[in-house]
Amino acid sequence: MPSNEWLTITVGAVLVNNIVLSRIMGICPFLGVSKKIKTALGMGGAVIFVMGIASLVTSCLYHGLLSVKLNFTIGSLKVENLDLSFTRILVFIVVIAALVQMVEILLQKFSPILYGALGIYLPLITTNCAVLGAAQLNAESNRGILPSTVYGLCSGLGFALALILFASLRERLELSRIPKAFQGTSIALITAGILALAFMGFSGLVK
Amino acid sequence: MTILLAALALALLGLILGGLIGFTAKKFAVETDPRIEEITNLLPGANCGGCGYAGCADYARAIVEDGVSPANCAAATEENFQKIMAAAGQEAAKRERKVAVVYCSGDNHHAVHVALYNGLNDCRAAAALSGGGKGCRFGCIGLGSCARNCPFGAIEIRDGLAIVHSELCKGCGKCTEVCPRKLIHLVPADSKVHVFCNSLDKGPEKRKICTAGCLACRKCVKAYPELFNAQGFLVRARDGANITAEQVAEVKCPTGALQTVESHANLGKGKEGAA
Amino acid sequence: MEFSDKTDNKAPVQPAGQSAVRLPEAGTLVLSSSPHIRTSLNITKIMAQVMLCLLPAVIMAVYHYRWNAVRVILLCMIFCAGWEMLWCKVMRQKQTVRDLSALLTGLILALNVSPLLPWWLCLVGSFAAIIIAKQVFGGLGQNPFNPAAVARVALLVGAARPMTTWAPLPSAFQHLDGVTAATPLTAASQSAAQQASLDLYNSNEFLWNAFIGNIGGSLGETSSLAILIGAAGLLLFGLIRLYIPLAVLLTVTVFVWIVNQVSPGITPGPLFHLLTGGVMLGAFFMATDYVTSPVTHLGGVVYGIGIGIIVCVIRIWGSFPEGMSFAIVIMNALVPLIDKFCYKRPFGWNPVNAFQPRRGEIK
Amino acid sequence: MNSHHLPLRPHRFEGGIHPADGKAYTTDGTIRIPPLLEKYQLVIQQNIGVSPLLKVKKGDTVKKGQQIADPVGNISVPLHAPTSGTVGDVHDISGANGAPVQAVEIIADGKDEWCEPMECYPDWRNTNRELLLARVKDAGIVGMGGASFPTHVKLSPPPEREIDTLVINGAECEPYLTADDHLMREQADRIITGAGICAKILKISCVLIGVEENKPEAIRALRTAAKGQKDIVIVPLKVRYPQGGEKQLIYALTGRKVLAGGLPMDVGCEVQNVATLAAIAEAAVEGRPLIERVVTVTGSPVADPGNYRVRLGTPVRKVLEWAGGIRKEVRKLILGGPMMGFAQSSLEVTVSKNTSGILLLGADEVRQFEAGPCLSCGRCVEACPMRLLVSTLSKVCENERYDLADENYVMNCMECGICTYVCPAGRPNVQHFRRAKAEIRALKRRK
């Protein structure tokens, strides 16, 4: 793979097509866990981790099972050219959900502080469109296993970056005299909108 | 055929993953008491801290794990209170409803201003600076630290005086903590008459700085010695004394410091335009 | 032992009672916390001074674009003030238009747009600046993003065509094809894309014209000279420190120089990038906006470097020809983080309390 | 350490400002001696620490300089009668910082007779240092620069602390005030003697006197008085507020930084105010207790501003009468200087041991606080001599986030008022910080 392409994948995933600010995915945890930089850091780490693993596992599944024509016999049943790629969304959902569940249980066991900080948002990653989206985008552009994992990690990094940036802004907003009508989620959405506008400046960096 | 196989494959996948999750859940399970969550949901969720714990969830944990009485929560409704008692497995107990009372009637029309205060809109900050503009060093400063700290919006600053809306007050006691003059007290909700003055100054001194202070003329004590109690230059209603509005009307307090909670809550009304 | 004076005095007893001299009356004295004296500088004065410093740029804009410039500047200022008044009215809060901050925002916005901008886009831009970028955050002092930069970004993204339609410059550098119709930045990036020669943009003649303002562009972007005069004014009034603008300008210079060394031909030289587009205006008047820039000097340098890098990246490799306002808004978003990491330690602070200055020795 | 190790130029502390100093009102002239009053209201607790115990009762006759209150414990100083007469009532009057304080009335008999004088130590160089230290305490001397901390406690540091330098504060960086300036000009020999006594008590030799450059006469007078004493060095300092701040002064003169939360003795220094030194000299050499001090009466509304040698317990009303009253409307009455003094609402407040000035400000000089929005312009951050992030702190305190305020070192604030002076938005920063400090202290106490 030429180095240029790696640049496209990484810079593209982190800045240009930032999964939150450009693709508008994973808004729920983006708004929910961005009140404090500390929790944002934890959440960002969790997302990088989950996205990396999910991308790895799903692309393995995709390349190993779903995108190949299957030929096998079960007893008398002879199956030829079975193409299961249309089930990929279902399979991804199930696999990712199971994966996150396990991460959650392990986290609760081994790092109760992080678990307490992430609270109800870990299960949110379960059905998070950002994680699923990364897997789906990998499948769509037919990336290999390694590029898929890198893309997943970088998307997670992009998510974490946006989240931390946003959390620091919200920590500052907490000290502002925001009119009552705009407090809370509404000002968060406006801020996110302006941030997304600014990130559009990066468009065209990677073709 | 393909559909069938696909469904079969998915089912198989589900089965494997389900088994895996089940295994991890068993293997790495962490015990939590479900009652904590239940009680947290039953508590009002205002996180006022009136119970002495860091928020409702913390209090719920203390109720379940340390066996603390739920009666410390003044804000929970009676119904929820009973449910919490049941959930925590504690004996039923009676809770006395308390409300906050501001022992001062020196609004801008009654208290004399000896200086102009310019600075932070906060009673504690003003208290450190001669106590704002009013002359009385015991009375309400009127900058509303209590009102801002009330989690239930039960205190209003009207005409430079804190007024408690007792129907909204849950008796959490936050206001009594923040008041630098310590003139907000929690009293049983059924005692409706108080001497609304906090000044320990001598009568003539008080007269110079406030027209609504208790002058300790003892008119009320003479009429109803069993209901009132003079302490130096200040009269207080006795604890548990059940004083009626009629008795107040009969005593005819010369400055109006002795009054009902209702009339105190109506202080400054109708004058708002002038203020 | 004798001292030179005697303090033991026999003085007549002053009689008690009221004296005739006038004394302060009770009840008229103000109680307030120290300090009791204050500077005469206030927010309105600061805003007025900044506007005064923008005057050279305004004069150049009017000289170049005549009535178009007057129209856009007046419209933006009036609309901004209007939105601010309307907001205060609707939200029933104290009227804040008198602090002149809305007018200043309008002026900076006007200097950031094309002289041919239709009136309704001025209205929309002013809305974005005053309402969306400022007032919903709580008004002056609370906004995390520079209002004028946000408005420009919004207009650039939402209405690219009117924002990049430039008026032909009556007095411009006529013998450069295309330069009068498009901004030099657009023309240069097009030339670079077609791998044409960029020598024109590095010529002394072009750069001189860019410096004094004989090129096309947004109202305030034409003349670097006018901006520099204004910047001198800002420094003279003591309104800004040089940390941020210098960091921006130096970063742009160094970055472009490095790019030119590594892969020549993809972009004109550093001087071209400094003198064209909004770098000067942005560095001196927008990036230095008090509210949205870091408070410490170190933070200001980090912030300036960030702006410099982002603006170069967008200009050289991005699809927008100009990236100053994008860079400013992105770095605005980073300011809370910068403030978190670029703090000052208090006087006498020490990580380990074990440190004790050595005794008996004066450094 | 010898004086020849001294820096040629004093160090420059970070931050600071030079506000319009208003010293011209009272620079000229000499210290005036006001007439005797009929009544004095002597505040009983005039020192930080434990209040002394009154030992006279109503109707007792007292002589000038007679001890009328005994110290309680070590961190306490006695109190002396400002004139001869009879003791009157004890009652509450308003104190300098607003809270009511107990005061005893002394009704003058007009004779102004001294009591039995204390023993004098004109030959203090050969006097036992314990005797001198005891005299400092018996004379009721406290820090007269404003802190009013008992001086004898300051002069007896714990033995494990090694003190090598006595730093004398003659900076008088507060605008408007010239009391120390006049004291230095007229009683330079007393100050130098006081410095010598302190140095002897502390068993050190190096004395550094910092005086701001705008007091050339004072510098000259001190140099003349210190002639021949090699260990006493007068260092002219740049005119910059808060040059007289304890930590700033130590840094300027010695280059040592007192750590946050630390005391001057941590870096081997001891700071005394010139007025305190003069009082020490008076007590030791002439046997006179502290019963009067120099007070600057100034401000544009004052008809005849000047410096007065005022007896303790004199009501501000009387002092203003001596100064000819006012000639225009007054908006503020301040005890102390304009940067750190306390605004008063009453003219009945009395002069005490730490009252360095009585300042009146007219309506045109007082700008109201507005609690405007913080622009984060950074002027306060640049000017803060303690290097605090004032703009952040101010916002944090406004939102009552005292946890964040503590994280941002609000406890290091010395309330010099610079951040508030320079703020274009007119935010009452100092008041924010005072409140935050009080809250944080209360929180820590509860823990």
C-alpha cells in the first residue's frame, strides 16, 4: 500500500471526514459524555478501543466469511456460491453488541472508576452508529483487514479528539451566562454545529 | 434457501456470542444492591444536600448500606418516604414537616439605609463589608444568597427582604447555611406566628435603624406569658406554642414585628411599583 | 540619645460639640470592596479604539471599491447592531448595543466579505455573528468563537458563489490576467493545480502591489499596509500584545518556506501568503479578539502557531483558497484546552516544597 | 553577609502597575500636631490575635500612657491611655472593617499628664535583647503598615529559623498616602534607631530599607541618619504598586522568593514597616508606649489635606474637622489607602494602630462596580504580582465553583486590588476572591 493511501485513511478519518463533525455519527455519546474533560478522555479511549477491535473483528468476518462465495456440504445438502454479504449489517450489529457487552463487564470488574465515569454510555457504544458506521464504511470501500483496523482506530481517534475538544468547550460554557432557553443540550448542539462548520475548512485535503 | 442458511448462520452466531457473554457475565460478575437504585429513584433527585450527603444517589447508598434513616430527606413526598422506608426495610417513622422562616421584616420601606452598597450581589460578600447598606447588623441583607441557593425556588427577594413561600419550602435547610446573618430558621410547619426580628440591639438603637424591629416592649409577653418568651431585647414565640392570628391581632404589636407567616409573605406586595 | 524633634505636645483642648466645617453626610457614603480607584478604560472605549484602528483599512476599501464598500460596511454594521438590539429586546435584558461591540463585529465582518455581497447575505451573516455566535452563548465575553469569523465561515460554506464573486478593481494591477476578477489566492492555487509557473506571484512588482493594496479580495484584505498602520494603532493604544499576531505571521512564513523547500512549485513564496488574503487582518484584528483567545502569553503563542499551520494547510492543500477564518474558529475551539495547559504558576510556586533558597546569599 | 554583596539594582517583580498616585495633595508640609480632644473612643482589640483584657473600670482616673488593658497570652499586646482623664463607658462602635467592636471611652481632663515613665534604654546597643523585646511588647507595638500583628511575636522567630536580613518597608506604594514618607523625612534617626534595635533583637546585622524613588527627600534623610552604619543600606525602588507587598519587597531587595503559603522567615527575612520602627525606637529609647501615629488625611474633597500625629481612639469625624472638612461632595470614606483600604459608612470609626490614612474620594473619582462581562482581555493576568490567572478565577468565583478556585490558587491572592484596578469591565474581582478565600477556609475547617 502506498504511503499516500495511509495518509488518506488517517488524515481523512481524523480530520477531513471526522466521524462526528463531518459524518454526524455517534451524536448521543458525543453530547452525553462531553461535560467533563476527564470523562471525555475515558470515553474517547473506550471508543478508540471498541472501534479498533470492532473494525478488526468485523473486517475479519467480512473478508473471511461474508464477501467470499461459500461452497460446502452439510450432510446431503450441497451449497454452492453462497453469498452472505447482504447480511453484513445484521452480523455487524450482533458482533459489535456482544463485543461491547463483554468490554463493559470486564470494565466493571477491573476498573470500577472508569465504569462509574462512563456510566450508562458504555452500553450506548453497543448500538452506536459510529462503531457500526466505521465497520460498514470499511466493508463498503472494501478495505483490507489492516487498513480497516487502522481506519477504525483513526475514526475512534477523530471521535475522541472531537469529544475532548467539545468537553473543554463545555467546561468553559458552564461558566458562561447562557440564557435559560439555550442552556444544556441546545447550546451544545449550536457549539457542535459551529465546530462542524469550522471542520469543513479541511475539506479537499484528501481526495 | 439462501435466506434459510443466512438465518441459520445468524442464529448460530447469536448462540455462540450469547454463550460467551453469559460466561463472562458469570465469571466477572460484580455485586450491586438493586435497592440503591430503587431508592435513588424514589428520592426527589434535587441533590440539595439537605440530608448531609453528596446528592440523592449517595444518600440512597447510605440508607441501604449504613442503615441511615430516610427521614433526613425533607423533600421527599410522604408517599415516596413510606416507599423508601419499606424498600430499606426500616421501621415506619413519623416525619415532622419543617419550613424556613426569615426572622426579619426590615424591607426597604422599614429598614434605614446608612450607606450605599456597591459590589457583589451576594449576602456573604456584603456581610464582610459592613453588611451592605442597611443599618441593622442582625437583619436581612436582602441580596438573595438564600434565594439563589434554594433548590426549590421557595425564597423570593421582595423589596430588599427575603420572603419564604412556605408552600414551596421543603425544609432542606440550605438557606439557613448560606445566610451570613443566621436569621433563617427551620420551624415546624404548623407554627404560624413568629416575631420577625433578629436584632439583639437595645430598643432605642433598633428604632433608629428599623421601623419594623421588635422593641421588646413586651406587650405580647404581658398578654400571653405562656406563648412568648423575652430574651434580652428580643421576644420569641415559645417552642410549640400554638398562636392564632386572632391573638396576634389582639396583641397589636406596635411595630408589626409580631405577625403571621402569611402577613410576612405579603410584605412589600402592592408596593412593588414604588420599589 | 536625643532625637531631632519632640512629639510630646501640650495642645489646647478642643471643645466638644458641632463645628462649623462641612463633613460628609451619613447615608451618602458608598460601601464597596477595595480597591477604591479604577482605571478609566472601559469596554466601550476599547471597542471604539479598535474601530479607530480599522479606519485605514476602511479607507482603503472605500478607495478601491467606492460605493460598494460603503454599502457593505454600513449594512453589516447596521444589521449587527440591529440584531443585538432586537435580541436584547426579545430576551428582555439590558440593552448592550451601546458597548459598541456589535458595531465592531459588523465592521470586521464587512471587511471579511466581498464588496458585491447582496444585502440579504449581509443580514444573514450578521445574524450568524451576533445571534448564533455571540448572544446565545450569553453575549459579550461568553462566546467561545469569534463572531465575525463564524459568520464568514458560515457565509463561505453556505453561499460560496456570492462570497467569492469579486468586483473588478478600478485601480488594480491591470496587466495580470485573472487577478482582477479573482483573488490572487484563487488564481495562484489554480495555477499551482495546473502546474503552471508561479513566478508571477513571487515577483517584486506583484508583492509591492499586494502590500499597498492594488489587488482584489475582500474589503479589508486588499491592503496590508493599511492593516499594518491599524496594527500600529492597536499597539499604541495598548490594546493588544504582539504574541499572537507575530506567532501567526512567523508560522505562516516558516511553514510556507519549508513547503517551498520540500516541494517547490505547489505554492508561491512566504511573502505572497503574508500579503494576500486575510492573514494580516486575521492575525491583528480577529485572532487577537480578547474573548476568544488564550489569556496567557504562552497560550497566545501556541494559539498563533496553530492558526498559522491550519491556514497554510487549508490554503495549500484544501479546497478553499483561503483558510484564515476556518483556522481562527478551529483554534477558538482549542482555546479552553490551551488555557488549561498554558497556565502560569503563582509567584513562589514550587512543585516540591522541599526547595528552599540558599541562605546567606543574595542572588 | 555584608552590604557589599548587595545588588546594584533591585530585582523587578512580575506584574504591578503604577496608578495615578495622588500623593501631591500631602507631599509638602510637615506632620501637624492636632489639639487635644475631650473624648477618645479607644478600640480595645487593636492587634491580630487575642484581645487584651481591660483592667480599668468606669470612673477610674488614668494618666497618659498608662496601661489600661493587659495582654492575654503571647499573641496579644497591652493598650495604653492616649491622654490623662477618666475612664468612661465600654460600648460597641463600628470597626474599620465593618464589624462592630468594643471600645472604651477616655474622657480627657485636659492636663495630658504622663504616667510614671517606663525605663528608658538610650544606650540600647548595650542593653539586653530580652529587655528590648519585652519593651516592644509592653509598649503595645503592632505592625503599623496595616496588618497589626504583634511585633514582639514577629521579632522572636522560632530558634530553628535562621534570619539573616531585616527588610524595612519604606516603599509606601499605596497611592495618596504620605504618612511614612513624612515620618521618614522628619524622624529618619528614629527609624534607623528602630532598625538597629530590631536587628539587635534578631541578632543580625544586615538591614535593607526599600524606599520608592518618588520620595527623594526621605531617601536623603535616611541616608544621612544611617551615615557610618555600613550594614544599613537604603535601596531606592522603582515606583510600582505593590512594591511594598511583603513578598514583592523581599524579592526586590534580596531576590529571594517566599514560597506560596510561606512566611518571610522561610527565606531568612523579616519585614518591618518604618512606622513600626519609629514606634519601637520611641518605646525603647524614650520609654513611651504606642499611643499615637501619623495619619494622612487626604483626597480631593478634603479642604486642607495633610499628615497628622493622631492619638489612637480619635474619631474620623474629628480628624476631618481638623483638616478643614470637605469642599465638595464625598462618595467614599476610606481608612487606609485607595488600593487596600476599607470603605466606611460612618464618621464615628476611630483611628487605631494600623490606620495609615483617611482618604476621601469625590463622586468624580469613584467608578461603580458593574459586574460586567469578563472579556478575558488578560490585563489582570499581566498585572497580577502573584501571577494568578485572574480572569479565569474571577469567572470561576462568580459561578461559586470554589473547588476550581482553589485549584487555580485563589488562596495565593493577597488582595492588592491591581486586577480590579485594571479591569475595563469593572468587575469586583477582589471581592470575589475575598469571598472565595473565606468559603474555602470554612470548607477546609469543616473537613
